[in-house]
Amino acid sequence: MNTVFPIRSPRRALGLIAIATATGILAATGAVTGPASPSASASVVTHSNLTEIAPHESTVYDGRSSFIVPVLPDTQFYSRYSSLQFFPKYGTDPFQVQTEWIVQNQDELNMPFTIHVGDVVDQERVTTEWDAAQRAMQILTDGGMTYSVLPGNHDVQNPGARSTEDAASNYRQRFGAAAMQRQAGEQLIGTFQDGLSSAYLFEAEGHTWMSLAIAWNASDDTFAWAQGILDAHPDVPVILSSHAIVNIAEDQMSPAYWWWGDHLFDQLITGNDQVIMTLNGHFHGSTMQTRTNDAGNPVYQILTDYQMAADGGNGIMTLLEFDLTNDRIDVETVSPWVTVKDEDSRSSSDTPVLDGDWQSFAIAFDFAERFGWSDDLAEADGIDLSERAKEIVSEGWDGDASGATRAAPGSAEDYIAVDGTVAHWRFGSVSAGTFDETGKVPDIAGDSPMYRSAVEHTDAPDEVGDVQVTHENTAFYSADAGAMCFENATRLTDGPDRLAYISTEYGAPATFANLTSDTGYTIETFVQLDEDWTEGANRWSSALTRGGTRSWMGVADNSDPGAGAAWLGISSLREYQFSASDDRTRGSYTLWSGEIMQGAWHHVAIVNDPDDRTAVMYVDGVPVLRNANDVAGMVAADYMPWIIGASTWNTEPDHGWHGCIGETRIVDHALDSSEFLTERVDIDGDGPNFTVDTDLTGVKAPDTVVSVLSGSGRPGAEVRVEVDEKDAGAVTVSASGTWTIALDYPIEGAGTTRALAFVQSIGQRDGSPLGATLTIGEVIEWVPSEGDLMANLEGRITVTPNTFEPGATITIAMPDDHEGDEIHAFAFSEPLALGQGTVSGGKVVMTTPSTLPTGEHQIAVYAEGGKLVGWDSAVVTEPDRSPAVDGGGEEGPGGGAAAGGSNSESLAVTGSDVAGIGVLAGLALGALALGVVIPGRRRRSS
């Protein structure tokens, strides 16, 4: 049996299933599958699998026979910016740091071979990029590490053509057959097209393995050569690498179809059972799919590409640990680069060990069954190499290794609204279908809606059907369930371009926005290039433009004198480009992203910070490498419209966007990335936007009845409460930020303890729950007295800590003969109930009442029936009133009080509250109420 188990982060794995369900890719059988492709077999994870191996340490032998193969994904931006940015700042670059780390740790981590999946450089014609790449890879050779490498689309002159030697002269000069022979020696068993494709054998743990590297868009005769290599080594397990095999879906988690990968599978992989795994880059993200070959066995296909992360990839690499002892392949994702970066350059997502979706998981693989091997487990004396690799790469790291992932929006309101929003155009409320001159795109933040001109009033040869509103093809992380798609846009040589657009009216309020060097600005939008986008027909088109003409606005721009005041568009190389002009110097500035994939939605933000005088482009929350310094503000012309769908030249629409555009927002100051439209409202129970004001602390009297609970939350959100894991009521938070829930059934009964969970939600998204326990005291027929505290019983129990604040959790160590007994604890001089519990492991843990007076106390423990077990002295100190460290976000509507707060005004209970304990009037036997409540926030696992 071969199955895939996400093992390092069970909570993320469960979230994966939830997202898969939300996006409609959860099959009826419970298996998550990628988007269908012509010959794809079923794929990848089942819900029942997720706990079969968890946690990692408890399911493997301490001694093992294993080795690691490091995988280097797209290094193009490291090569491109090595001499321009990285070396001037660090004296090295991420590419070089990766290869140095491999060499330094190859012995300890038992790494016999390294695989590079292509896109070695970004600009095939630039010699300095090849110099940087060769320098980094030479470190492997000098360190005795053999590797395979292959050309990606950026490494060849004509990426649209099938592989030929003539199209990759610069690649062949550095990494051709002769170079591969020099670095690999006898391990090289074949090359094709002068090294564009190559094959290697390496030894690991007593077995021979093959790395088969296939060129970008390889020709069919490459497959014939590769088949000959496989035929010559029929019993050797093969790791096949190429630049583009598996694509990734819009949710940035699920695998997606790619035509050449499917062609490769049909032509070469499915008929060769020895191919156990494929590796590729090219598509931005990480995912995996499982396909079944002709022999009925699985082939695991892994995508790993991080070029859109910070610093063009953040030095992220993949480690594959082949564990022959435990019949599995562990996959880990690490970055040796983030510990090299200076603290000011770190992003919030930086971490040396990544554990997000498809970044840390294991594949169960029976090597003996597949290849007939028989290994002696007595010789398996190695360590867990994956865990050791994570320890090594984390040495010296003192940052927050959160690597948090985004949450899908729960509703249209699930985004961060910010003050200073000039305009916010959304399409979710616009009817789906053709958008004509009668339509209106609302500005939900102001009064600057957008319209389309009638086709008979435009110079462009557009048609009514060229503009379509969709509620299905939308950006996954946009809270707006709508987008506008511009179809059939193309350059024409015999007249005006075919294009369509929408715009504000001349003189709309947003056209007067002063986005100056004093204020700065933020522009956000979601954009998608059409699958049919081509350089010839669609280069240099714009998604968003601010109207005007630079030449008559006094902007010094000799390259684009007729262009608009500012625009966000796409270059001839499929790079996002933003251009504006500094309102002080009147000089223009331009920002550039890396290469963008057709068909993929991206969130693009431009942030101009006047304090730092920087303009930074973010793509999916990550700053690009080509930004602008010592610039601020935006020159503009009042009255000139904002335009979606086209650029302008001398105020006339020009070069239309071929693709779709989602919600778009203009803000009159610099936003932090935590405020972008991709971020979600904090509705967690332990966050600043939620409180429970009903007092759940202390022990309630035996006749208490709790029928109503109240608190504060985010206006418009829903709050529901569960009692003992059953729904007990729900309500919508009022506009003033308060909520009150009348329980479906009251909580009552002496001796009752109920587990409560409060969940705040927006639409389909739940925040993390806030947990609490409500205890109603029971009646006991004896009265504790200070006279019970005999000297010979002092010290028979021990209270830890001996000094604590009211509400603190204490541990009471008990004599050996009370294991399993129910006990009651009191504080004297006046008997105050601390709680009750069961002795386990020789101790009882309880949370003291928040109302416990300060000063010296004698803590006494009684057994059932009122017999004193023993007592100990303790000191209760004043609570620490120093301000708490702000964890971010705004203070909640209720002032930040936690569950169990002291807001007694909202206590919706009947009966007597007995925070202190004494004889209850009316009880003939002097009965007392006691018990304990342990309120607390149920925090999310990290």
C-alpha cells in the first residue's frame, strides 16, 4: 500500500481537507483529487489517512537506513540579482548559500546527490547571470557533490519551441555535456542534445538510484533517448526531473493539469514502473499529486517553486529523505538563507523551516515490494535526518517562525476595511454576464462608480460582449465574489487596438485624490492574465490607469511622454509593471515583478511610504526585487478618470487588458501588508475583537441558573456557543459591537460542570474558539474550620507555587494513599473555596478564584466526608497591573476583557454567588457550596 500522509502539522492537514471541500475537489469517496486531466489517475490524500502517521517521532524506528536528496527549485532571481543586490549587501546570494549549506552538511545528513529543476537564470542572454549560477553550482562540484541540472524556459532562447541544441547555447556553455562529464564523472550515464537532458546513477544505502533530468519542453526524440537509458538499467528506481510537469490550482494547494506533463507521463513514465517520482518547478507554489502507472503502482509528482517569495525565492529548497527502514519518503522544506538576512530585511513569512500545505509531509513507500529489496534492519543505525536537517537550518534563528498561511474569506465583508480609502470598486454585486453601458460598478467606499461607454461612442473596434462580469472565475483570496473579464483584447496593425474598459466619470471624487509625497498611497487589485495571452497581441497593456498625459503634466519621462499619470500593467515578458511620478521631482519611477503565469490570479499592491520614500510592489503579499527608492507621491491631473481595463496615450485608451480584474482599492496612505485585501478580519476567540463579559469565574451557588450569556464582538459577525460540544444558541453581533445569547436550554443543577466554547464567525469562516468551564457548586454536609488545622498535619500537602496571584493555577502534591480520591481545597483564615478535583499522579491541579484576597493563607485539603488531609502555607500577591504587550489589531469593542472577566453587570444568572464560602442560610446541616471553574482561551496550535 502506498499512501500520502501530512504528518508534521495535523491541524494544517485538516484545514487542507476543509479548503478542498470548499473548492469542490473533495471526491465522493473522501479522496482529494486535483483537477481532471486527460489521463490522470486518482490522487492524493484521504481524511482517514491524516492520523495514520502522527506524530512523526512516534511512528519511526530510532535507528534507520535513510538518505536525503536536496532539490533546488527555480534559482533565476538569485542569478539575476546576485551582482546588483545580493552581493553588494551580503557578499553572497541565496543560490550560493543553498549550495554551501548542502556541501557543509552532506556527510551529517547523508546527502549523496542534488537535483536542480531548471530556470537556472532569469534572462538567458545576460552573461552575469550565468556567471552567478555557475559560481553557485561550482560549490557543489568543489565540495564533492554530484548534481543533475536541466534548462527551464528562462534558460533557452525560444521557450515556445520543443528542445533543440541551437536554442540553448548559453546553457550548454556552462552546463552542457562536457561540463556534466567533468562534475559527475562515471556517475553520468548519458546525455542528449549536448546535455539539455542527462542521466546519472548514484549509490545510497547499499542501492543504486537514478536521476533522470529532462529538458524544458523536451522533443519526442528525447523520450526515445530516455527510454534507452531506462532499458539499460531496468531495476533501478528513478527520480525524474523536468521544469514543468505538475501545475498548481488557484487555491495554491491542489495540483492542476499541464499539457506537457501529461504528455511526458503518457510517453515515458506510465510504461516504466521504475519511475517512482517526478520533480518540477516553474509554477509558483508547492503541491503534489499521485498518478497510477501501467503496472498499477503510484508515481508521486511533486511541484516545488518559490520564486515569488521574498528575495526571489527566499533560499527555500526541498529535502527528500528516503527512509528504507520505515518504508517512507519524508518531504521537508527549509531555507538556509533566512538566517543570513539582516533583521530589517526579514519579512513576516520568513522562517527556516516551512510546514504549510505540501511543505512537510510523508509518502508511505514499500521499497522492498516495489524493487524486491531485502534490507537488514540490524544495520539501520542512522538518525531521523529530516528532523536533524531542520535543527541545523534553524541554528542561529531568533525570528518568529510562523510562516502563517492565509485564510479564505468567509463572506464579502471578510476583509480589512481601512480609513482613508479613496475608492473601492467591487464586482460581486454586479449581475453576471455581459456588461454594457447600462451597467454600474459600485464604489463601496465613496461616490466614484465606474461605467462603460457605449461601443458606438468609442474609437476602438470593441463589441458589447467583450466585457463580461463573472461570479465564478474569481480570485481565491478576494472577499468579493466577482470579477470583470475583458475578452478579445488585441493589438491591431491596421487601426486602433481592439480593447474595452470601464472608468469613473470625469470629475468624480476619486479623480481629485491627492496622493502626495506627504501622504503616500496604496493601490491594490486582483488581476489575471487570460490563458490565451500572447506577447505579440497583448504586451504592455494595463489593468489600471490614472488618466492624464505626462508631457502636459510636467513629468520628465522621455520614454512614455504620452502615458497616463500612473498605471499598473504587464510587460512584454509577462512582468507586472507599475509606473508613477514623484510629485516633488517630477521624475517617473517604475516597479517590476518577476514572470507571471497566464491563468493565475494574483493580488498586486503598490505601497508608497512617504517616511521611507520607497515605492514597493507586492505580489501575493511578497515584495518584489525591483522596487524604487527615494521616491514619493504621485503626480496627477484633477478631473482625469481612473480606468480599469486599458492604458492611455495622450488621454486616449490604448492597449487593452486581456484577462480579468477583481476588486480594486485606492487608499490615501501607506498600508501595512497585514491590512491588504487578502487579509482576514480577526474573529478568533483569543483576539482583540471578541470578549465574553458574563462572569464565568468562581464557583456558582448550587441554585444557580445560567440562561443568558453576553459579550462583545465584531459588528455583523455571528457568535454561537456550544455547551458540552452541542450547539446551545447563536446571535448576530449588533452594530454597537455587543451580543447576548439566550441559551436554548439553561445551565443548572448542583454539582454541574459544563464545558463552553464560544465561536465567532463571518459567513463560512469560523474564528478559533474561546473555551471556558462553568461549574455550579455542590452541597456538602460539613463545615471546614480553621480549628481543623492541626500542627501535625502541616506539610502533608505541598502547594506549588508557594506565592501566586489570584486566579493563578496551582499544583497540590498529595500523600501517596490518596490516589484517585476526590478532594476539596480551601483557603483560611476564613474558609474560601478554591476548588475540588481528583488526585492523579499524586497531585491535583486547580485554578484559584480571581476573587481570592491577597495576603498569607493556609491552604487546606479535605477528603470526601470532611476529613482534613493536610495543609500548607501560601502567599497571594497583588496581580500584575502592567500593560499587556499589544499583539496587534485594534482593541475589541468590549475593551478587551477576557472570558471570566469582572464585568458583573452582564452576569445573567439567578441564585447566590459564592466566591467565598460560608454556611448557607436555610440549610439545616450548614451545607456549603464548592467547586472550581477553569476558564481559559483555547488557543490555536501553531
